[in-house]
Amino acid sequence: MSDSTVKFILSEKDIPTTWYNIIPDLPFQMMPPLHPGTLQPMNPGDLSRLFPMAVIEQEMSSKPEIDIPGEVLDVYRLWRPSPLFRARRLEAALRTPARIYYKYEGVSPAGSHKPNTAVAQAYYNKREGTRRLATETGAGQWGSALAMACSFFGLECSVYMVKVSYDQKPYRRALMQAYGADVTPSPSPKTAAGRSILAASPDSPGSLGIAISEAVEDAATHDDTKYSLGSVLNHVLLHQTVIGQEAQLQMEMAGEKPDYVVGCCGGGSNFGGLALPFVGETLKTKGSGRRGPRAIAVEPSACPTLTRGVYAYDYGDTAKVAPVAMMYTLGHGFVPAGIHAGGLRYHGDSPLVSALFHHGLIEARAVKQLPVFEAAVLFARSEGILPAPESAHAIRTAIDLAVEARETGADPAILIGLSGHGHFDLAAYDAYAAGILEDYEHPQDEIDRAIAELPVVNITAGEAS
Ligand SMILES: Cc1ncc(COP(=O)(O)O)c(C=O)c1O
């Protein structure tokens, strides 16, 4: 490789043919998801109302690798393998000895990493006879990914879009509609969950927890409809591991082993997709003396799930109809401020990411909105790509690490998960440029109140699946 190389490109034959399942490599047992009604461990039958059997099997699988179907690979070929760049111009702007790399998922047609799982979920649903998928979306990235995937496989798609994002991001709604989806602002009068929120709080800005309740209710009350989730669950992180597997090959091409792997964390799917293959490699070579990279999940101070939440069983949604998961949570009633990183406004977190954090195998940081946009703009001015506000959380932390390196004289290799572009987030950039964007740190007393409403669950590790 010449010393000025900036792009590390794989060929189509390097697209992973299996998804990596970290569960068999974990040094602890995962706690099982619980039924929201009985608070007892769920069995596959409980989940079949919401998901196709292939997805349920993956959710509970202990196989180390799961084959990616040819039909899914055919769609992945439209944008995979995604490129990995060395951010030489950002390094120069920061005058840092650190080497900064970013794995760019914004090259997918919908503009983010979300199609990696949307395509797989749409495929399995089609194969098992589903006619329509219902889902929620925050910023609209997930909704547009699923809308696109449904159009590829001939499924109808209904999206409940968090109201604050529906108003802030009308063009994402237009994109979903162009792919053929119907889009409803949430909370909505279409579902019992939405109606009860509106009765109590007519001006509710909505939250991912509320939108999930609506989409789950929609699926559970229509025989031909299933539910699809764009983050949090094991099968979603599994599908996203194509990112980390490719990045491992590309870092090898660059002659590097990353010292840091940094991803933003909403429900944990892009962070998990990038980090799990690296964490898994460290776990597999444990005892060899080799130290793996420090994996850092970055969240907003307005929704500090890992850094200020509790590790406990909680409902995945506001109306308590979705499965109950063991995770870091701010409480299912938590409604974060309407920050522009809509995809990071979730009260909980992936059980896998949560467990890794709980067991000290990954780290977490929270960052505020204004420094995030400052980092996003510096990144755009040096690398050209305008990042999604969500992804800019990872950039902020990578910049902090690179500046720290300048000060300490260290020269780490930092790998950023650049999960999407921000071309549909220009209203946010506009607000930042106009100086009207606010910082937000969620008050501790509100977090404490939301956490006080956690369900009382009597399950011990002995009952783990
Ligand atoms: C570009 C982008 N990055 C990150 C996220 C956060 O989700 P997750 O933590 O599942 O990757 C979202 C969610 O919508 C997103 O759109």
C-alpha cells in the first residue's frame, strides 16, 4: 500500500457469506427475553405473532455463523462491500499523530447501515408468506431502509414515524413514500397505544418507545402483518456484522489493528455490527496475551442509556406490548428531548451491547448535541462527507481521542463507524449554522422517576437461555 492511500476497497467476492453470531463466544450467559404479560421467559411461539420463524431462530441461535441467503447477497451487492477510508485530511486538520479510519455505510441506497438488516428481514418475511410489515422509525433512516427492502421483495410497509422527526425531516417521509410505504406520525389515533398517549399528552413529540408500541399493536392485530425492528434485537446486530467483518479485512489491507473501534449507539445495531466481530476476535484469542481494540459506544447526553441508565429488565416500548429485555434502560416511560439525532432517542439498548458493557468488555461515553455538530462540520469540511447527526456522535469521540493522542504523544489507530450520511438532516445543520441549536443534558430527577417504574421481575441467571 502506498503511504498516501485513503480508500480500502474490497471486491464483491469479499462480501461476507455468513453473519457472525457472538453469543457462543461470550464468557457469560445472556438473560432470556420475557413475555410482557407474564414476565416469564418467552418461547419461540410467543414471538411468532410478530416475527417469521427464520428470524426467531436467529434471535435465539447459538450457532457461531449463519449463512446469508443468496437472495439477500444479491441485494447486498448493490452497495456492499462498503468502503473504508483513512481520514488523512481530518488527521491533518487535527494535527494528530493518531491514524483515523472510517467505515462508511452511507453508500447504501437508503443512506445508512439499516438496509443490512432490512433486506434480510424483508426476505425472510416474504419467504414465510407475510403480506405487510409494520415498523417504527426515528429519524426515518430505518423506515426508508425497510420501505426499500419491502419494495424489493413485494411487501407492503407501514411506518410509524416519531412525530418530532416527522416534522423535522419531511424529506425522509417523502423517500419512504417514494419506495411505496405509508407513513404515520406517532403517536397516532390509528392504534389504542397512540390514542391513550394522545389523550394524556396531545402535544407529545413521540418517542421510539411509543412508535414501537403502535407498530407492534398493528402487527399483532392483523393476521397478514408482521413487525420488523431496526435495532436492539440479537438478529438485527447479527445481520449488521457484515460491517465489522468487512472492516477487519480492510484494516488488514491498511496494515493496521485498530486500538479503538468507535460507533454511535441508539439501539446498538451499527455499533454492534462494527464492534462485535472485533470483540469476538479478542474473546476467541483470549489467553494469547493479545489485547483487542477498546470498543466505545457513544450516545447523546439527552438519552444517556448506557452511561446513566440501569441494567435491568424493562419493556421495549411505552405501552408494554413488546418483549421485556434485560438491558441498560432509562425506563420505558422516558421521553428524551427532541435532539436532531432522532435515531439515538431510545430508552433502552441492545441486550447484547448492554451485557458486553455490564461485563466490562466495551465502554460507553455520552456527548452533547453542540459538540457533536461541531465535529460533524469539521468532518464534512475535511473529508467531504456530511455525516448523519447520529454518526457524528462517533466522530466527536474519535476527534476527542485523536486530540488526546496529540497531547499525550500516543499514535493510536482509531476506527469510526460512519453509519450514514446527513443529506436528509439539513434542517439540523441549518439550525446549527443559525446558532439556534441547543445543548441538552437530561435532568437526573426525570431519569430517576422513569427508572422507578421498571417492572419487578423474578428471573435469575440460572434461568438464562
Ligand atoms: C445513521 C444512523 N446511525 C445510527 C443510528 C442508531 O441506531 P443503531 O444504534 O441501531 O445503529 C440510526 C438510527 O436511526 C441511524 O439512522
